[in-house]
Amino acid sequence: METVVERPAALDVHKEQVTACVRVPVGRDRREQHLAEFKTTVQGLLALRDWLQAHGATQVAMEASGVYWKPPWAILEDEFECVLVNARHVKQVPGRKTDVSDAAWLCQLLEAGLLKASFVPPKPIRTLRNLTRYRKAQVGERQREANRLHKILEDTGIKLDCVASDILGASGRAMLDALVAGTTDPDVLADLAKGKLRQKLPALREALQGRFDAEHGIVVGAILAHIDFLDEQVSLLSDAIEEQIRPFAPAVELLCTIPGVQRRTAEVILAEIGTDMSVFPSAGHLASWAGLCPGNDESAGKRRSGRTRKGSRWLGIALTEAAQANTRSRDTYLSAQYRRLKPRRGHRKAIGAVRHSIIVACWHMLTTGEVYRDAGGDYFTHLDPDKQTRRLVAQLERLGHTVMLQEAAA
């Protein structure tokens, strides 16, 4: 194979050790291979860095193996050009699977320029990503605790959630705290209602009659304490994210102009894809990296599968939330796109199309710095009015009506 990288290095990274391989020129036409093993402690990785420098390595490749690649990357990224590769792209020859052969094979591929680097955002974006992902995990845990609260209340026979829209609101929380404290009188509990909920006092008194025992009080008290703790943690994480994302505030405000994209969603999108869109040659490349475009599996002229590849789970959740928000609107392009596709393709595929449109819009906006300009909820109607007319006429005729069209007077 032709030599593209003069002094390549490759790492086979595991939890406790990393196997390193370096290929260096010897004489005019010969190549020499050096192998060594290091621990994945900080001291071991510093020794790895010195070993690579001693051999004059210029590029270092490693597979994206879970989270184990992150410590070596953090130690080496300032000294070498690091390349993170998808393990699926560099599968070893069957029957020759060892740590040494893996590192040597990866090094040969890097030497020949056959590796495609995966996207690794810069340090500030990686820090922001860690914060937004952990906040989302805490928000999810809070929702699970709220679901447990609903289940335990069902076990007691108390139907507070049938009257109050939010049992963790000011009124609902006051009633739950009173129940935990030992108050079970429905009249006393209902009198704790505030605001508009006081208009439902008779229904509240009936809903608050149940079998709330001491063991229920222990469980509900623990759930409420955990929810309070999670609320505090989410607030602390939001403050940290606000501080970390301050240099990228214009990009966040830009993304918030997309219908359905709230500030938290914009923060997650920015943390997952970064602000530098030059790493993605086109909007299609970004959509493909995010796992939001059809797969390509064709053989003998036949399309065998259109399954999408796996992308960032956190980015997918954020885009799904934004797409779902557009299903409740009727005056935007994205909502019109959803309503147009849902009857033919179903809810999931229509949501997928809206997610794709949002990520494409993000690429263009972050590339050009322009705000989102909505095409309007009537975009598809104006795109081909004759087709829309024929569709509506056919729909009325299928219902048994005779339709005669007459042009409106000017």
C-alpha cells in the first residue's frame, strides 16, 4: 500500500491497558514496526505520550470503544493529530484477533490513508455536552419518580390526578405534604387548594378519600424528597450550562428561531453538533451523521433495506421533542410537513421527516448566521394549487358529492 502518513501510530484501547503500534521508515524502502503496552492510568498514558514522541509519531488513530478512548484522547490531543475511527470501518481479518494485531492493522490503515475520522468536538463543546446529557438524565429520573408517585397514589385509592392537572403543583404538593404528615381528612386536604383549583372543592373532597396508610406515607415522603433533590440538581446543572454556553449565546438564539426549538433543546443541539459546521461538508452529511436519513443498502439493482444508522441518542431525543411540538401547531412549514406525510406514511415517519428538516435548518443557520425564515403553513398548498384542488375534489366525490368548480370573481 502507498505510504500517506510517514510516521503513523495506532492504539488498541481497553479499560486497564492500551496497546500501541508505531510504524517508522528505516532506510529507503523499508518500514519498521514498534509495539508496546501501557496502563490507562494518568502515569501510564503520560509514558505512552513520551513513547510516541520518542518515535516521532505525527498521527495517532484509535477506535471509538465506549468511553475508554476519552482518557488517551485527552492526554494526546494537544501533542498529536488524533483520529477517532468507527470500529465497524476497520474490522480485523477473521482468525487474527489480538490486541497486537488490532493495533498493527489500524496503524497500517492509517499509514495508507484509509481511515475516516469520526467527529470529535473541541473541549468546550465536549464539556457542554457532558453537562447537557447529565441534566437530561436527571430530568428523566425526575419523570420516573413522578410516575412512581402516580402509581403509589393509585394504590391508595386517591384520585388527585383526576382533578388536578399537576399533582406536583403548588396545591397538589401542599396536599401531598399534608398526607405524609398524617392528615387524611378529605375536607382539610381539599381546603389546601389554591387558585382556580378551589373551584373544584367538591370533586377534590371526593378524590381525596382513600386508604393512605403509614407505609404509603414513607414511600411518598421518600419520592417527594428525591424529586426536590433532583429539582435542585437540574437547577445547578442549568446554571453551569448557562455559564459554559455563554460564548455560544448567538448560536443558541439563532437556533431558538426554529419553530418548536426551545432554549434547552437548542442547548442540547449545540452541545451535540457544535458550532463549526465546516466539519460537515453539507447538510446531508450532518443528517447522515445524526442518523436522520435513509440507509443505503443496494445489491443487484434491488434496495434491500432503508434502515437509518445509529446517531446520537441525545440529539435524537431533542429533535423528537422539537418535532412533536410542531404537531400541535398549524401555521408553520414544519407542522404542514407533518400533516402532509402522516396520512400516507404514519406518525413515526412523519416525525422523522420533521426531525430531518430541523437538523438541515440548523446546518444552514450555523453556516450562514441567518435566522430561520418559515415558509408558512400553506407552503404545500401554494406549491401546486391544481394538485391540491384535484385532491379535495376527489375526496368530496368519494363521499358521494358532485362537485362543480367555478373560478372566483376577480
